[in-house]
Amino acid sequence: MSTRPDKLLVLGIDAALPDLLQKFSDEGILPNITGLMGNGIFSRVIPTFPPLTAAAWAAITTGAGPGTAGIPSLMVHLPGEDLDQWHTSFDRRLLQAQTLWEAGGSVGKRTALINWPVIWPMSNNEVTQVAAALNPPFRFFYMPLWDIASSSFFSTKPRACNQIPGRAVVVRPEPVLAGWGPPGSGTGADSRRPPLTFTMKIPPTYVPGHEYKVFIIDSCGRGYDQVLISRNREGREVAVRLSVGETSAWLVETFTTPEGKRRGRFRFQLIKLSPDGTELDLYVSAINTAETYTNPPSLTAAIEATAGPYMEVDDPWAFMDGWLPFSFYMEQLAAHNDWWVKATSYILKTQEWDMAFSWVGTIDHLQHVVYGGIEPRSRMYDAEGASYWLDALRQVYHHVDQGIGEILQQVDLERTLVVVVSDHGFTHLDQFLFLKKALADAGLLAYTLDERTGEMHIDWLRTKCHPLEPCHAHIFINLKGRDPHGAVPPEDYGLVQQEIITALLNIRDPDTGERVVTAALTKEEALTLGVYQGRGFDRVGDVLFALKPGYMANPYIYRAVVKYRDHTERFMPNPELFERSALTRNFTGAHLTLPTIAEMHAALIVAGPGVPCTRRRHPLQIIDIAPTLAYLLGIPCPKDAEGNIVWDMVAELCSPA
């Protein structure tokens, strides 16, 4: 009989695809992952339904599906609240199932958590914790756990801004007529020609911003070539001096947020400045936390001395909105990967731990951006250009593999069970469905739009149902006696369920005429997709649905402008039911279809004491991972687990010596 491992190291690689892992392994660019595959088990994994990040990671660490763990989707709707209210699913206080580290803690196991999902806010127990992971910055919702505001862009030309309105600001520099002089003159704006200046607020939206004065100067007599960024109007307190292509040091300010005063850090990058000063592009990073994000608090300074400041999310919209080149985004992903490697290595080397869980999201984030470019079934696919996007993914997978190699240097592989696991697969994303419009067209949802702001106002008396934001997988019936504005009598509950299912199945692609919903079923039928009637079942929608590959729901109804010949105009709800995606301008990859299809499978690699060397022929269920790891470690199975031990993975422990 084999010896049990003493320790467990779980490396969560968000959205690492089994087919790409195999492809890149065969190419020889993933030597560390290949080594683990060759010395352990490699398996495909059927994820949760829906196959979304928080729900899947909760299932991995608890062995409980969405109906028990209470994390049904990207958002969580709590019973008794208005149907359009939601909470982020990354809040650990919403998790209703015991985790592996809680089960291990009951028998004295010490745990370290590094940027792991669904562990925010910080707990005060004995667990060592560094930050907590979040999804990428979505187009539809900005849900920071640690950040104060998203990035912003100041330009002399109008720029796209598809994520959060107000982040792209047009500036109009004006000449400074007094108070300037040549370099060395002692004035703030030292320039060989009259400086140009404008004022900006950081951030321009989301929370009240701090005012900065920008001076565009000619430092050498050959045209405008630098910007000075000052905290005062005269430019005598210069915080930043930048030439084109340069990035500033981090600046720290205190911001007023809905949660109170918070300290945040950010930095500037000068992207473009023409010699005549008429063209300027200035990028401002997201405002990251400059406060404590570790347990114990003393770890924050040590982590930053080793790995640098914690940056919660990368910024694909800076690329997709045309602010910055693709190379910038790739550099950002590399920086996030580097932080993950250094922070994880530091914790494993310096802290006492028996179980460690560390997560990185760079693969997932890039696949959201470029997946349509590598998937032949996508309408955006171009065979000649596909190699470019595949090579970008190859680089990011390679960076993760290099990181795994560095992290494993801190681990005794003779005593440690090493797990590399992902949470879901990927499909292409060609079209966004305006789901609320489809429900309204079917007479199931009623709303009006504010002509000035575009804000949606639900007419609850005429509304039979409302989707769980952001319109992924769950629809709740507006039920009398249960919901605050209930309109559907309880005796009509089953009838309305069928009305919703009929409406969903009647949604057709405008180009092909094919259905875009591949499955729609009642709450009572949800167990067929692994959503069991557990403690969190009251957070599951009354109707569940899965879209076909190629589609994602858009939670908004946009305003359309109708212009008349007399130059008057009026606003009306957008009459379109679909919006096309566009490669490099929007997400082109998603994971919202049935978890059983091969494209949606996650990956699992387990190597270490007690683990046979094999490749499983059939995928395992995501809820089987926690019970199996608990058995291998010899700790109690998480008490709410619904999965089973995968016996072929523990065969060596069960075999006689």
C-alpha cells in the first residue's frame, strides 16, 4: 500500500482547457505540466451548471453543487429581495457548504490561501490568506472586491468606452500664458515654449476623484515631448514626469467610497504626444488597494516587497476599446502571472502550511478576448489570422507553466499531493442576446427606460419573471407571497414556468433561424444538470436555461436615438434582439452552455504519493474532486459534499502492499 501524502498543494488555473494543455504539452512548451501528467492522473472534468467561475470553484473545494453550496451563478439573488437585486458570488459569506480547508482544520491541518476565489472578505481564523480572486472586468458589471475604481483614459480625441461609461475623457489643452520658464528657471512648468495644460480628475467616475493639473511641455526645444502631472494648479508640486512610452511610479491617495475612506494606488502611462501638442493619450491604471489584504496583516508588506503591489484584475478593455495595443495587454497578463508566482512561492517558503490553494486567472481572461479567433466555428474565425491568436494563448499557457515550475521548487514532491485544476471550458461568442427584450416581447417582463439616463424601471405589476443578473442561466418567477412585488398567483406557477420555457425556446438566430437556447427546464428538473435540492436551493431560479455555443445574454436594454428631418430626436429602447461580437473589440469567448459538452470540460492533474500514473478515459464530475482529495490526504470529507470518491484515483492507497 502506498504512503499517504502529508501536504496538499492545489494550483487553480482558471479555464485551462484540457485540449490546449494536451496540444501545448505535445509541442514541448509545458514541461512542468507535462511532468505532472506523466507522474499522475490527467482527467477531463464536467463542471457545474452553469459553468461559471465562482460556482465551479466553490464546487471544487466543497464537493457541493450550486443547489447546496448556494453559489448558483455569477451573481446570487437572496430570497425576499427584489428580483433585480443581486450580490457577487465571490463573497465567502454566501457560501453554504464546508470547504476542504475547514474540514482539514477540524483535524489540525493548517491552510494557506493565495488569491483563491470565494474567500473574500478576509476571515479572522487561523487560515493564512493573501487577497481573494475575482472575475475579469466584465462589460456589463464592475464588481471589485479590492479595487476602488477601474482604469481611465484621457485623450484629445473621443475614445470608445464599452465597460463603464465616463472612463474615457476628452481633454482640450490650453496654453499657459504666465508662470512658466525654461528648464532650471525655478517655475513648475519648465518648458522652452508655452506649456499646454488641462485639469483631470482621478478617477473620472465611480467614486469622487482627486484633481490633477497636467502640463504638456517642450523640454528640449524640439517640440512637446513630456507631461508633468501636478497635485496643484501651478505645477510646483510635480508628482509625475513622463515621456512617451514611460510609466510612472505608483501614487497613493485616499478616496471617499460608499464603504468609507479607502487608500488606493494607481499609476500613469503616456501613450502618445505629438510635437505640436494637439494629440495626447494618457492612460491611468485601475486604482488598486493600498491597504491590508492579508491575514495576518503583517504579510501585506512582505508580499509587496517580494511580488509588488496587488493588482486585482487586468484590463482587457484598454485594448478592446482601442486605448492601448494588444502587446500592452499581454504585458499586463505577464505581470499578473509574475505576481502570482512570487506571492505563492513566498507563502509556501515562509509560512507553516499543510494545505495550500493558489489561483491565477490569466488564461481565462485572455480566452475571453481572443477565443473567437482560434475557434473555426466562430463567425470571426480567419484561418490566416488564427495562428496569431493561438500563439498569444501559447505564450500565456507557457508563462503559467513556468510559474508552476518555480512554485514547485518550494515543495517536497515526495510528501506533497500536487493538484493542477481548472473550473470550466470555453466556447466561441459570436452574438449577445438581449434576453430581457425577448422576455418582454413574450409578455413576461415589462419595463420603461429613462430617456435621459437609460436606466431601466421594472413595472412589477405587469412582470411575470425576471432573470438573475447578468442574465446567466436562471430566471425567477415574480411570485405572490414570496417576492416583494409578486404578481403571479401560486396556482399559476407551473403555467408560467412553461410560458418562460416556450419563450426561451422560441428565440431564434436572426441569420440562421436556429434556436439559440439549447436547453430550458424547470427548477424541479435541475437535478439533471447537477443542481440538487440542498441548503442553497432557494437561490436557484424557477427556470434554468443554457445557451448554445456562440451566444451570451446581455443584461441591458440600450437606448436608440431616432433623428428626424427637422433635427429633433427622441430616445427609444433598442429594437434589436441581438448584438454581434467583434474580435478585438469585445469578448469572443464564453462558458455558458451545457457542462456536458466536450468544449465545456475543465482539466484535472493530480500527482504525488498514493496517486497512480494514468489518463482517465471518461471525465469525472467536478463535485468528485473534494471527496477524492480528502480521502488521499486522510482528512474528513467536507460535510456537505455531494460528490463521490473517484476510486481509480486512490487505487494505490487501497491496494495491499
